[in-house]
Amino acid sequence: MSDNSRLASNLMLTAASAVIVIAGIKSAAEMLVPFLLSIFIAVLTAPVLHWMSRRGIPDLLAVLLLMLGFLIIGSGLTLFLGGTINAFYQDLPTYESKLQDLAQQTLAWARGYGFEVPNNVLKEYINPGVAMNAVATVFNGLGSVLTNAFLILFTVVFILMEASGMPDKMKRAFGEHTSTLSNFERFSGLVQRYLAIKTLMSLGTGLSIGVVLWIIGVDYAPVWALVAFLLNYIPNIGSIIAAVPAVLVALIQLGPAEAFATILTFVVVNTLFGNVIEPRMMGRTLGLSTLVVFLSLVFWGWVLGPVGMLLSIPLTMVVKIALETRPQSRWMATLLDH
């Protein structure tokens, strides 16, 4: 067999293997998503565990303190979201009625300027129930994230309890001079820096949006701040998705001027944090091109769903580091660089 034929066969075999692996991941997404979230939460909180260990706190006590912190935060979010969802569903008929009236006024205004608008346009193209249910879906989505909270919490605890002995186990498994441990440490460092920077930017985005919306008077401003904080982890489109329900509620509750002010708030805040402060920090941290960031968002979102979008950058970094460890695949890792 010639070198070209052997190369073609290897490429076809690699492509076929990749398709099988991706299909398996996609079919097992429901089981994998909580486990992946647990891994990345553990990676993010590992420095806190190491900091407490350096202060003389026993590992078991340090893990228990982290677990207590998770329980407090999770319980607070659960109570907050539960009360907010109930209040929103009580207000939902009022919002639908106001949206219906606003749509009728818009049609009357259009007809007043000579536009021919069919009478059935409201039923066919403007459905207030669907619009408000889309807002309700945001709340339900936030609540459903907490359904696996205890599974994720206990998985994080077990991972952290094993973390201290992992280097010795990897040395025994792969040898003293293995590069596996250094690659894992490099990956952990990159992910920790990425998540730390992204969390800081998301926190600034959420707080800024929440404060301005509270000043404007938009209902459920703290919730829209939480939505903006969470969806800011999704590159490129997360901030757009976060703006939709807040703008819709502002339009129905207060009117077009306040809705425009809400849009302007999201644009200014996300431009400041997303396009001015974050890009250079992320570029130095990740070493990924903008195109790769966008494609990874689409790919992991397709494979793992919304959580895949949140984890798209760390998962892509795993692939990049794995490609860098072998000389035969290092060229593919180079293509992912910025």
C-alpha cells in the first residue's frame, strides 16, 4: 500500500471513529451533562480547596465547608426562583391582556397610516400566549437546572475528595515521567483562569443590567440580572437571548420608551464587558480564534444542548490540549490557535 493510500485510510478511520464517538456522546447527553458540570465546578473550586488546605484546614473539613457553601447558594437560588416563578405565573394573564391591547393599538396605528393589515394577522402572526410562554420558559429553564443540583453537588464533593491523591495515582498509573499529569495541570489552569474571568465578567454584566432595570422600573429586575449573568457564559448569542424576555416585559409593563431604554441598557453593558474588557483577556487566556469559539458554541450546543453552549470553550480546550500532546495531531491544534 502506498503512503498516500495509507494516509487516506488513516484519515477515513479517524473520521469514522470521531463520528461514532460524537454519536455516542449525543445519545448519552442526558447522563453526561450533570457529570461534566460537576467536573468543571470541581476544577473551578479546586483552588479554594487548596487555599484552605494550605491554611491547615483538613481536606475533609474543607470539602464539607465547600459543600455547605454550595447548599446555601443553591437553597437561596431555589427559594428565589420558586417565589419568582409563582409570582410571574400569577401576573401572566395580565401581561397577555396588555400585550393583546398593545398589538391592537399597533394595528390601528398602521392602518391609520394607510397600511393594509388583515384582520386575522393577530391570530396567525402575533400570539400573545406564545410570547409570554416564551418568557415563562426562561423561568422554567432556570428551575430545571436545579433539579439535578444534589446529584451535581455530591459528584463535586467526591471529585474534590479524590483530588488530593490524584497526582500520585496518575504517576503510579502512567509512570513518574509521564506528560499526562502536566497536561492535566495545564488544562486545569487554563479552565480555572477562563472560568474566573468569565464569572467576573458575567457578574459585572448581571449586576449592571439589574441595577439599571431596577431604576427603569422593569418588573422582576433581579431575575433578568440572574438570566443575564447565566447566559453571558454562552459566547456571542447568550446576551441576545437574555435581552428578549426583559425587553418584552418592559414593553408590556411600561411602554415603548422604557423598552427602548432596556434594549439600550443591554447593548451598552454587553458592549462594555463583552467587546471592550473581555476579548483581550480571553484571547490571551484561551489561545482560540474567534471562528473556533463560534463553531465550538454551535457544535457543543448541538451535541449536549444548552449546557454544551455554557461548556463549549472548556470542552474545546480539552480537545486542543489532547491534540497538542501527539506530534501527529499537533497541526490540528495549531489551526485552533488565534
